[in-house]
Amino acid sequence: MLAWMPKPKASSRSRRGPARSKRKPGGAARGVVRNPAAVSGRYTPPIPREFKESPKIIPYLMFGLLGLGMLIIVVNYMDVLPGGANNWYLLGGLMLITAGFIVATKYR
């Protein structure tokens, strides 16, 4: 190479892409309130404990639905149910398991 040729100057921008705008401190958009209770000064009491408890049947129902769904699927593949191995039994078992999961989300 020629030693007498000057090297090109580096650009002021980095190679990562165009310059990015800097955010203002706080990070929230204009007009957005992060905690409305702090602004209004209202107090919302917590929900009483007697309203948070589930009925006693919920865990029994949950485990019953999950167990029955699993039992139907296993018995279907053992070819014990009437009509032989059928996809409708599989679908029914999966629906019972899904119902068991839905009941599980209601337990407090």
C-alpha cells in the first residue's frame, strides 16, 4: 500500500445504526399516571378473608375431574370401554382434565 495516502476519517456515528433519541428521566409517557391511588388519595380496603375462601368441595371436584379424565383415557387404550378404542372417549377424558384445571384456578 501507499504510505503517503491519508487514512479515511471514522464517521461520528457508530456502525450499529442510526442515532437513537434519548428518553427523558422517568420513562413514562405524557399523561400516564403510574399509581392512580396515590394521585386521588382514596383508600381501597382489602377484600375480607371470608370472601376469599373457596367452598370445601373445590379440591375434591378438581381431583375428581382430573382423576376421572385420566382414568377414561387409560381405560380407552386398554380397550375395555364399550365400542372399543374410540377417539370420543379420548376427547371426553381430555375435556374432563381441562375442566379439572379450570376448577383448580378457582381454588383460593
